[in-house]
Amino acid sequence: MVAVGVLGARDATAACEANSLTCAVVPAELHAKIKDKLPTELDSGWVEKGSIKVRTRFSVDPVGGEPLVSVDMPRGALLEVSWPEKGVLTVKPVTSGEASGTMNVHYTLKPHLEASIYGIGNDHDANSLLNMVSGASFNDDSRGSAPILPWGFRAASVQTTAPDLDQSTIFGVSFYTLGVDYGTAEGMLYVQASTRPTFSFVTKEVRLDSETVTTDGGAAKITVADLDGVDVVGHVTGELGYSGTLKMRPVVTVDSVYGVPTYGLGDFGFTAVSKDYVGEPQKVAFDAAVFHIPLANVKVPSKGVDFGTVKAGKQAEKSIKITNTGELGAILTFTSSDPQFSVPKDSVQVGSKGDYDLAVKLKPANDGSASATITVKSNDPDSPEQTFRVGANGASLDSDDDSDSPGHRGNGVDRLGDLPMPSSGCSVASTHRASGFGWAGLGAGLGLAALVARRSRHSSRP
């Protein structure tokens, strides 16, 4: 299957009604996850008070085995499919309607501590700090959720929640654990931090097979072959952005300095710092989604139908099987090129994997040869119009040019036998060559006889 073009929003197909046989709406689930930490660190910068300096850089990490961000459309993303052009499917993401999914965010702040306490330097990443703090965990767990509209071409935003700064102590560690001996100072360092970032997601493109849709209301064209149904693989790519404000404050308690108790009289109160940040946009790739599209697939007779001999004033009828091998019901209409052969005037419906017995009636005007082309029009995407021949009283069942007739899927037959006939009728002998000594002359003679007989029959038509 090869995609052959992309339509803009103005060319998008109209809404497809339920149970329609000229279009289809097919669903698939869409799921995407970000499992890694965000690439942008949140940096408080240096905060200094007396002999103590603190800087904390935070990474935004997923919690446990959960994804940091997930975008789920379990109710199904919908594709509307129609085929107004022969051999071409027009596929359009259905973006109207209510929210069909959810965007969830769940993260924790992991600190990287740099500090100088009475001249003792420290530089500890999150893993190192975990071995120092009580409970071997950081006290931060933030989350948020918001609905997302179908396909996500219209941005969804999640405002996360977090406690106020004075209720957000991420960790605490003693001076001694940080390498400050008791003779220099005794005390505790706590770090408070709080942020409530806004996460936003928007779909940038929907790739359907080899073509992409990049706008709300856009559609793509995909060629289709002689199939009962077809799978279209969808790949959705979006972008995640985030921004917010980091608030951070060190809290220090000092019990003694150089062996002298402070009795709580030392002033070690730090002013909170506030830093705005805008994260680097993240690519979000959804799992591949398979959209199965049922199609009508109509089969007409591959050979002409012979009524035999029917005299003037008499009537004959043939029941001719028309088959729909497709997964979608078929709508059929019939026309005859000769009024001597009549077909039903009303359209008929044939269920998926079903048959229809077409009644063709012949009422000849005279005893001469009679033939007609029966045209079958349907909702078969790649063959919306097909033909086959009917005849009586010795008429040829060849079409004028079988190889080029619209939608024709078979060869004609001749009264001489069920042999494929040449497309032009001008060189019978060259089509059926005999091999071996002595057969060439016989083959040429039979060919000439067939040609003379055919021309004689054609000349006797009314």
C-alpha cells in the first residue's frame, strides 16, 4: 500500500453515519509514555548565610516504576475512511467530540546538594544523599491529571499539585554526616523545595502508512488494491513542554560552634529563593496503532454467460452469482447495454462474505444473435464498475476489448469453447499456435474457420 497525497482541512470528508456502506469509522487505542527523567535541571543557585552556603539542583524523575508522563486514549482514536475516488482511500483522524483520553503526570524531585559548612565542602548527587538521609528516601511526590481531546491536536495542559514551601522539606542531614566534626560545629541542614509545573502536550503529526497529517481536520490519501479489508498503521508523534517556578530554602539549626553551645541564639534563617524555568520540549512517540478497515470486494463472472438458443416471442432467464468477498456489505446496481436483456432496476445490498443471485431476463426481438454488456456498479473501492457479457443464439461473448474494460476481472468465452480470445480478433492463429511437425497447417485452418464463422455470426445480428 502506498500513500499518494495529503489533503488539507477544507478537503476533509464529511461525517460518516453509522452502518454506512460508503465509508467507515474505525477505532484503535493510543498510548504514549515518558519513562525517563526530564533533561532540564531546576537550579536554586547559591544561597549564603554566615559560614554556610547551599546550592541545590533538582532533577524531575518518575516515581518507582511508573511513567513520568502518560497519554492514554483507551476509548479509541477514530479514523474516518471514505473512497470517493477509484482505488484511493481518504483517511481522516476524527478530532471532534468530547475528551477521549487522559494525560497523567507523576514525579518526584531528586536533589543534588552542594554545600560549604564552616569551610567543609560537600558535593553529593541524589544517590549519595539517599545513603545519608533518614529512611533513604526524599519527601516529594507530586502529580496531576487532565483530559485530552481526540488525537491531541488541541493542546492539553496539566497543572501539578505540591505542598507549600514550609510543608515541603525534601530531606535533612546532620553536619557530622556531611563531614563537619563536632569540634567545628554541630547541627542539621534541611532543604525545603516546592514547584508546581504546568505540563502541556500537543500532537505534531499523525503518520498513516507513509503519509502524515499535521493539522486538525487534515486527511491523507492511500491507494488500495483488490482486498477484503486493509490494515493502516498509525504512528502519532507529539511534543511535551513544561514550565514553572522553583522555590527553595535551606533551614539550618546549629547546636554548637567550636564546642560552644548556641542555645538557639544564632541567626541562621535563610531567605527563600524563587527561580522560573522553562523545560526543553520533549518528543513523545506513541505506540504504533493498527486501524483495520473493512472493505467491500465485489466479484462478477470472469466468463461470459450463454443463454443458448431463444426464439423470438419466447423468454429465458439466467441466475448469475455476484459475490462480495469483502468484510463490508456491498451496494450493487445493474445496467444492461441491450434492452433485450433486462436486469433489476433497484439497488441491492449484499452482506459481507455474501452472494447475490442476479436475475437476467432475455426477451429477444427476433431469432438472430443477441448480446449485451452487463455493468455492475458498487462500493468496491478499487473496482467500483465491473462488466461481463451475456449472449444468445450464437452471439460472441467477447467484449469489444476485454483487457481495457473498466473493472473487468476475467476473460470472455467463445461458442467454440472456453478459450481466452485475443484482444483484437485479428489474429486467431497467432494466439493458439500448435507445436510439432504437421500441426501448423491444421492450426491455421482451424483459425481461419473460426474467423469466418465469427464474422458470419456478427453479420447476422439484427
